Amino acid sequence: MDYFNAAKDWITQNPQQAAFYVGGAGSAAIAVAPAIVTAPLLAAMGFTNMGPAAGSLASAFQSYLGPTISSTPFAYLQSAAMNGYGAATVTSWAQSLGMTGAMAGKLFGDSYRDGSKYKAAADAAQKVWEEWYRENGDYETQSEAKFEGEETK
């Protein structure tokens, strides 16, 4: 059996479901090995093992924030780049986001299957939204009208 062509055909017929599954798999990889994301992201933002890199986003944040206070997100990110106390915390953040993404990918990927319990829930949520929208109209228009003191529906 030609697995490559079978997979290609399935992806062509189910692009949304495939996208959610691929996203979920990528998120699961982040949950299992968070350093594949955290190390490059920290480096890209300018957090290095010697401190914030000159001219980087990290140095701009540090200039804006002033002296670094321990237990702030900035301190944890810098510590993680230096393999200090922040490494475990940043790894946990990445793993949590990875697991959330993996679960969402599976949940929403399954929701595209016909007859799925998730599809039924998604359809019910869509009906509730449509009913609210029919009754209340455009939220932004409603908010602007209230702000300007006009009457709304």
C-alpha cells in the first residue's frame, strides 16, 4: 500500500482536521522537549548566558523596567537563559503551553469528524452565538453607542 499517497489524499480531503492534528503533534513535541523552543526563543529575544544582549528586545525591556527585581517574569527569563532558577519555571511554562496545544489540537481535530461528540458541541456553541448575535447585534456597535450615550436595541 502506498502510505504517502494515502496520507496526501486524506490531508487533501480533511485540511482543517489535518492542521489541528499537526499543530497538536507539534505542541506535544514542545511538551516533551521544551528546550527545542525555549532556548531559541530566549536567544531570539536577547536573553543570553551573559545577560541581555545589547540592542535586543531583552535589553529594551530592561531599560524600560529599570533595575531587575527577582521573581519577575523578566528575571525568570534571564535566569533561564543562564540555566539558573528560572530554567525550571520557563520549562514548566513551555510544557504547560505544549500540553494545552496538544489537547486543543486533538479536541479540535476530532471536532471535524462527522458524528463526533466534539462536533455536536461546536455546533451547539455556534447556535448559541448566532442566537445572541441576532438578539444583540454587533457588540462593537453596541459598545460604541453606549459610550456615546445613544440608545441601543
